[in-house]
Amino acid sequence: MQITPYSNVNKVLDSLLSELQIVLGDHLVGVYLFGSLTAGDFDETISDMDLLVAITHRLDTASFNALDKMHQRVTRQFPRWEGRLQLAYVSRHAL
């Protein structure tokens, strides 16, 4: 799917979405892109990717640990994005 005009970014986003669906299942409400990618001043060489992940409930320890492992897998798959993937997990209630 072409979410952004950057094919490399789209590959990372596709991977993240797939992984989030596996880890969170029915607890995933939505994933929302924000920041420079949506504001138009994104630089693929230095910018980070900002995502808000809406979930049905607060993260428990098991979910947090599973998401941490997922982040590590994605970073291994896309090493140039290490330290540049910024995901904020927020419960639907908090939104």
C-alpha cells in the first residue's frame, strides 16, 4: 500500500502494521501517522517516523514486553530506522 510517497518508508510502515496486528490483535484500534511525514517537511535521511497507536486498554507488562520484542524485530529488519521509529501507545479511553 502506498501510504507515503517514500517506498522505503512504506515498507517499514507495512511491517509495523503487520507486527502490531499480530501482537495486539483485537486490542489494536488504529495507527495514525503524524509529524514531519504529514506536515510535508520529512527528510528520509534524518527524519523520524511518528506514529500514534490507539489501543483498547492500557498496556500490561506482557503486552509491553511483546511490543518491545516487536520493535527490536522491525529495527533488525530495517536497521537504518533504529532510534527513528517513534510509536506512542495510547488507550482509546485516554484519547
